[in-house]
Amino acid sequence: MTFRIASRLATLPKPATIAMAARARELRAEGEDVISLALGQPDFPSPPEAIEAAYAAGLAGDTGYPPIPGQKALIDAIIHKFKRDNDLTVTSDRIMVANGGKQVIYNAFAATLDDGDEVIVPAPYWVSYPLIARMLGGTAVEIPCPEENGFRPDAATIKAAITPKTRWLVLNFPNNPTGAILERHDLEAIADVLRDAPHVLVMSDEIYEHLTFDGRRHLSILQVAPDLAERILVINGMAKAYAMTGWRVGFACGPMPLIKAMIAVQGNTTSGVCTLAQAGSAAALKGGLDRIEQMRETYQRRRDTMVEALQAIPGLTCAVPEGAFYVYPGVGGLIGGTSASGRLLDTDVAFAEALLEEAHVATVPGTAFGFSPYLRLSCAASDDQLAEACRRIEGFVKGIRKT
């Protein structure tokens, strides 16, 4: 028989972050010295208390099927986390645990989107928001957040994008890929728009909440606009601040009817999350924030080093990220040139591909995040790797011939 792929997947591109990382691995397998700054993978170990708790859970026989919403110990730890970190009092019926933050997004969209429903996604955005919406029959409505506005969405632009078909507004701040943070006045202006659009739900992805720089602090829209609580879904997880990417534990806090529907989706797809991962996550959440503060200080130092190095390269621009662990330099001044090996750099995709093939530095083009011509570089690598990557980028840029 001839295999036929489902139409919802036939036109769905592979996430560019994964594609660039895969090509970097291929080059390494061929013996090339590749520095990959393509994935958002913390280069810190998982907390020892998480590992010890997972091991203890296994020894104690906690290896059966877990409850789909999450185990009580982890849900209690999540409730504690929201009170400690966000001054939010939440109850267990507003919480669910999923196999990573990405599954939380999938569950939410699967539970709410019908064909043709619209999801407003400020750009630059993490690649998976529009892809998951499209896969589930929705339409991603991208609104630009230019660099001169600090890569922040403008409330008036959000208002203009809302239609009767709008189902969700996605907010991801601190932002991947730009590191932008929303201040209280930004959130208040957005909340005012939402009060006039009662049919719109808000997905607030706050997984980088602890990774903020220069004395800034993250604010959740749920803190700023508690009157909108019945429409706000807050997403978080263990991957970034806790360096637990492989544990695959994400969680959400939202209105009870939505959480109930999301649990139904998960119950018919993956069911509950690995019990050992849940035990480790509960221990990490209860373990305090000292370890996270050490990571944050390291990322801020690396950010400063990378921004200084990239801003010194003629042809590049580089805004100073306010959070997360990426830098997002602009390459517009170099588009249209030709690389040293003769590649035409007509887009940021071509630029990123040439940089990988010729200088062996893996990045992700801004096109993947809906906003070009830029590159996303992860700061989650060693100081030596980051310094060498910047040297290679400088050498690559020096070899570009303008036509």
C-alpha cells in the first residue's frame, strides 16, 4: 500500500530548533568541531534533591500508574510554588501536571480549538505555539513586536487583531527567543483590552520566570489582573530554571472547566506523568531558590559577554535581553552578501545554514520565530564555548562579501 500522512501533518514543518540541532549532531558525527547554540538546554545538572527523591520513590515501589492530573505531593508543591514565587493562592482543582510544558500547550489547544479558531501569537515567538495550533485546526495570527518596542506586544495591536474567531492570546514572557519582559504597565494595558473581549482566553507561558536580569522581576498577568482568572492559563515547568529538561514535567494553573477538559485530553493520549519524575519535581520545587539564583547569575554574566562581543562585530546588532538565556542578534545589515565559500545570504535561514556549515556554529534563524532577519543563540553553554562561538561568528562575518 502507499502510505498517506494525515493532512494536518502534511504541511507542518519540523521545528527549526530541532532541525538545526540535528544537523549539528550530523556534522559532529562526521568529525567536525561544532558548537551548538541551537537548543534551550541548560548546561547545569538537575538538583541532587530531585535525583535522590526519584531514586527513593523507585525503591519505595512508587512505580504504578499515576493519577492523570498529577500526584498529590507534586500538586501540593506546585501550590506552594505559586504562593512563594507569585503570591497567588490556588487550589488543587486548578492544577494539572503534564509531560513537559509542550504537552500543556497541546492539551489546552486540543481542549478548546475548533477548525478556524484563531490564536494570537506575538512574534518573535517560541516555534511550537503556531505549529500546535495549526496541527489542531486553529489559525495562528501573528502580531509583530519590533526591536524598537523592546520586542514587547503593543496593547493596541493586540486589540486590532482580535476577531469573533479569536480563542487565545499567547503571552510568553520572559520571552523565548528575545528575553523581553513585560512590565506591570504592559500587563495592565493588555488586561484592559481583554476585559473588552470576554471570549478570549490567555495562555501565559512563564517557564523562564526566575531567569531575569539587572534586578528585574517577573510579574504574572494573573497577579496583575486577578479579575480575569477564569480566562487565564499559567504554564510553567521544571525544564529551564531547574535544569530538568529530560524529566519531562510541566504544569498548569487555570480555570477549573479548562483544567478538567485538559485532563480529559491527557487521559486519552499519554495519561499521567512518570511517578519518579513527579517525585523528583516535588523535591526540587520545595528545595528553595538558591540554586536557581546561582544559575541566573551565571546566565547574566554570559549574556553580558555575548552581547558585548556581538555588538562589536560590524554588521550585527544585538539588543540586551532582559531575561531567559538567549541573545537575538540582528543580521539585517549582512543580508544580500555572499559568504566566504560563495553562499548567497539572502535570508537569515541561509545565514544560519552557512554559519553552521562553514564556521560550525549552530544557531536558529529568526524566521523560525516569526521575526527576521535575526538569529537566536543560546547562552546555555560553557564560557569557553560561547567565547569561541563569538570568535567564529566574527570570522564568518569578516569573510562576507557585499554585492
